[in-house]
Amino acid sequence: MTRLMKIFHLAALTAASALVLATTTEAQTRGHCAPRDHVVLRLADGFGETRQSMGLGGDNAVVEVFASRQTGSWTITVTGTNGITCLVASGQGFEELAEALPAKGEDA
């Protein structure tokens, strides 16, 4: 994974982690949460999305980025220690980037 991809994924994971506290309760009451296996199956069958990256957020929540390279759709999910996965964000235009690192001493 290139540095830029790592930065993108880290930014997405950080944003998702920050949103966990604000959105998990709201998402659960609005029906945006389900057992993880159901969510993963729905993302695969409904949108052709597969897991592209993952990381640990606050309170040991697993933050994952799913995307479809064919359609460009993407989804960020957060799974709590209880096994319930909530959709945090989704959109279009997912791209896997491979860019060279900037020279040391230069701003990114």
C-alpha cells in the first residue's frame, strides 16, 4: 500500500472514529446497524464492495473501508465489541492511488 493510500485510509479511519460517538446511537435508532456478517453480505451483494482497509478506533471499535473498484462506490463501517456494525459514511469515486513519496523536507 502506498503512502498516499495509507494517508487516505488513515484519514477515513480517523474521521470514522470521530463520528462513532456522534453517530452510533443515531444510526442504531435509524436502522443503519446490523450484525457484521449481514452488513458485509449486503455490501458485497448489493454494491459489489469488498474490504479495502481496516483499523482500530476508540473503545476497540473496528473501522473498515469497503469499496467496489468496478463502480467506485465506497462505505465506511464501524463494528463495536458487541459485533454490531454501523454504516458511518458512503459515497462514490473510490480510487486506489499509487503516488511517489514527497522528498524529505518538503511539505506534502
